Amino acid sequence: MSDFLFPDTDFVIGLGSVLNIAGGYFDFATSKSESAADLKALRSDWGVTGQDISEAYHECTSDNDQKEISR
């Protein structure tokens, strides 16, 4: 899951944000335009997809190597 648009938080930060009535507690990722934001999101999504495919490939090839060794 892509989370680059969300602030990095923990419990204490979350508790503090509940008590922050005035707002403006978090800084979010910004872009100069909607197109730039979309491009960042697409690149991030495809980057994560590529990582998932790579991990699945390596897991499958590792499983196949172990099966051949046990024969």
C-alpha cells in the first residue's frame, strides 16, 4: 500500500492531533499541480507493484530450487 501522502505518525502524535483544536498539526506531501500529484502517485504505485512482482518471482524461483535439490 502506498502511504507517501500520509504523515508518519505514532500513538503519541495521534493523541496530540486529537487535542489540537486549531488544526495544522500534520504536514502532508504537496505538489505544484494535480498532474504532478497524479504522476507521483502513479510512480509510487507502480514502484510498489514492481517490488511485489520481484519478491514473488524470487520466492517462486527459490521454492523451485529447493524442490530440485530434494529430488
